[in-house]
Amino acid sequence: MAAVSAALKPLRRPRLWLGLWIAAIVALVVVCLVPLDSLPPLPDNSDKVEHLLGYFLLAAAAVQLFGSRRALSLVAMGLIGLGIGIEFAQGYTAYRSSDPADALANTLGVLLGTATVLTPWRDLLLRMEERLAALLQR
């Protein structure tokens, strides 16, 4: 845990944010592996956008949490591996099917989310925490 804490940005509540991010990953894995009939119906062919958005959000959240390029690179590779691994896992279920296009959408989502490190939004969570702390000190 010490290595992870050292890789995080200087947030006021790093464990809270890291815990929420991990919970989002777990939720994504569960949604990707439960039977489709237990999920609400989706518009036709909308799943690629959903895959892209899900992984985009996870990667963009990682940009908010992790400060070093090395840590962010490892997280991005881990998310790409997760997206590909889930697709393989879906192929081994009796109720889901593996789709290489989904793995591609997952990967593209990770790459786009990680690219937010190049934008002014890269420190949005830090700025929000600072503003909230200033408001609470009044």
C-alpha cells in the first residue's frame, strides 16, 4: 500500500478516492460478467459506446489519482489488460460472448481517458478538494 500511496497525487483523502476508484472497477467487472437478462435493455449497437465510456471514465479517474507517469502508465496497461481479460472471460460463460470489437472499444476508452493528463482537467480533483477545504474553513 505504501508504494501506491507514494504514486498518488497529494490529495486530502487519497484512500477514499482510491477506494471509490477500485469500487468502480469492481462494479464494471460485475456488470460485464453478469447475465445480460439481469440488465436493463439497451439500444441496438450501443454497447461499443458504453465500453468506451466505461473505460474512459476509469482511466480519466486514474489521471486524477496518480501523479507519476510511471504509475499512470502501469494503471493504463492494467486497465487495457482488464478490458481484454473480461472479453476472454465472457467467452467462457454460457450467457455472454466475447467480442474483439468490445476489447478495442475498451482500449480506446483507456487511451482517451489517459490522454486527459494532457489537458487542464488533469488536476480537477485536487482543485476541487482545495476549494472545498477553503469553503469549510470559513
